[in-house]
Amino acid sequence: MGLDHLLTRRDVLGATAGVLAAACTYGLRADEKPVSKRSALEQPRIALLGAGWRPDIKRNGRGIAIGKQAVQHAEMGIVCDVDSDAVAYACQTICQGDSQITDDYRKALDSDDIDAVLIATPDHWHAKMSIEAMLAGKDVYCEKPATVTINEGRLMADVVKKTGRILQVGTQQRTESDHRFATAVALVQEGRIGKLQRIEIGVDPGNIGGPFKTSSPPPELNWNLWQGPAAEHDYIRERTHWTFRWWYEYAGGKLTDWGAHHVDIAQWAIGQLDSGPSRVRGQGVFHVPYENGYPTRTDTFNTPSTFDVQCLFPDDVTMVINSGENGILFEGTEGRFFVNRGKLSGLPVERLKKDPLPKDYLERIYDGPPPTSHMANFFDCIKTRKQPVSDMASHQRTITTCHLANLTLRLGRELQWNPETETFFNDSEADQFLSRKARPGFEIQM
């Protein structure tokens, strides 16, 4: 069956139905929105799941970055990583060694002293950890992308709804970069480029690498736990830490790594945070041959290096996602403009000097005062029990577009998608990729 273990739709629907029973196991009613006993405190206690540091590439993982942000609002109680060097380094870097360390995330979920978890593991762990944390009564900050399959997102959104927990996805462009992306959303929604016709999203080329050599895992790494729900493979150093992104076993390459950010902004701008495309087609270049949607080698990066995908949205809006310049180009009947983390440019932007947006445009965009930061918004929501600016329901829809983009490249043909039912039209082959079965012993504990 290749690198993916597949799960039937019946399995997924059964698991979703089981959420209610699982919630009751933790003492929650279906309509109850519980508040942690510490949620009203000025400094809740948190756990970091996934440090992500590796000395040989001299790159701190997202775990350290968000951990440093979080300790401005909370006390770090536990740092967890399956790499003993990484967990020790993260603990010292984030909180001067003043927290517990472990390689077992379940210790954080079982602790009555932990109110919320930050999840910065590789992507293939996100759904399992997030769901189990929410069912254990914890609030969750989960790095993007939150899922590796479409049905994982459905299940996560359902658990949020049924438990009332807070889940903030790490799509920081919604709140940060000087609100540059929120301004871009306002420009589109205020009609400053006329009727929107086309969106071009560049996410940079993907990485190429391999063949790589297998070896014994280093003594500091628990390779079995690192793989977790993913299919089992011999250890290759490039499968781990930062370069996990270029293997479908654990992630989705550039299309989910950066697509999670830019597709999110694009669908926000066109009012499609609760829907999606109807047709997806494209072309891509892989470093390894594919057969029936699966790579034929296991020793090379297997996500696409270059690609051009077209997604058809309602009102004849075409979204193009390609490996071009990082950013988003919005094109309408009366102009176009470009936005990324470094700039917001184009004639419609220049016109703001004489014809500015309404003074309260950010309040309209955010339905209230603009967040001061992504992490601050998360901790504010822990106290207020209001869902955060990057909620799971909308992320599930935008990351689905990214998964569809990957899948059209893997299968090498156009896909027809029903965004209302979130199913393919008479496509049993594509249906197989909606989910994948976890490795025995690493199923989501419902």
C-alpha cells in the first residue's frame, strides 16, 4: 500500500461520532464549554510538545520560538521532545531549565497542573496530540499545518465544537506583520480592485534531495516515538527535524508549509473560510517517480519541487498556487496588488494616501480590537473562552485546499470536489487519500 496506511470514510465518521462519548468520559456534557480551573489566572501553566532543535543545521525549531512567546503570558511546566538533546536545550533556552522535561507528551495531558499545550512537533503528530489534549481538558496552540489529511481536520474541528476547548492555529499572518495581511483582506472586501478575478499565490520552490543513506538512529533520538502515527521506515537523518517537511509521510512540502499561511489569507479575503474550491488541477515536478499517488522510492524527498496548481472557487475566482515568488497577488477588474511579509504594494495601495480605508477597518476585519500578537490572542481566549482569530474551523477549510493541491499533483489529474459535503465526485481513488490509518499503537485515543 506504500507509505500511507489508509482509513475508510466509515472509520472516520465512526471516530467523529465517538467524540461525544469521549467527552463524557472526561466529565463534559455535549453542550458544555468548560473552563480550566486555572484559566482565569494571570499565569496559567503550559506544556511545550516538540522542541525541534538540531545543532548541525544551527536552526531553532518553532517550538523554541513559540515557547519564548508563551512564557511572556504563562509559566512553562513541562517541555517534551523525543530527542533528549533537543528537549534539554529548549528547556534551558526558554525557561533557564526551570521546568520538567520528558519524551512522553501524555504526561502533560495527564497532569492536572497543566492548563494548555503548545504543539510544535512535525505535522503528522498534530492531530493526535491536539485531539487528545482537548479531550483531556487542555487548550491548544497548534503550529500549522494542523493536519496531514483532510479528514484529520474534520475530526479536529468537531472535537473543538464538542468540547468547547480553545484551539489556536499558528497562522500568524492573520495577526502580525503590522496587520499587513489584514489590510490586504480589507482592500479586497472594500472593493478597491473591483470584482476579484484571480489570486496568484507563490510559496517558493520545494527542496530537492536524495538518495539518502539509512543508518542507526542517534542515541539521543527515540526514532520509534518520532515516527509515531506515520508508517514505519528505516532511519534517515533527513527524515527528521527541519527537513521532515519534504516527505509526505510527515508533511506536505511547500504547499502545506507556506500554503497554510497564504491560502488562509486568500480564502479570508474572498469570504471562503467555510467553503472551498470545486475543481483543482495542476502540474508538478517530483524528485522521485510516482505510481497511483505514491512515491516509488523511500530514500529521497518526495514532495514536489516546482508546481503550478489552479483552484476554481465560486464567482469565477481562480486561485493559482505555484512555486514562484513568496506572497499573494490579488487581481480584479480595477487593479491588482501584492502582499507578503515584507511589503504591500500596487496602485490600489498607493491610492490609500488620498482615499484611505475606513478608520475602523481593522475592527471590522477582526470583529473587535486588533490582536496585539498571535500568542496574546491565544491567552486572551483562554480567559474569555472566545474562539481565537485563527480558529480550527476555518483552518480546516484552507488546509483542505492545500491538501487538494498536493493530491492533484500526486495523482496527475484534475479533481472535482464538493465543498458542501467535502467529498470527491465519483472518485474512489482520490477518496483513499482523505485519511490514512495510524501505525498500530499510535491511533488517536478517543
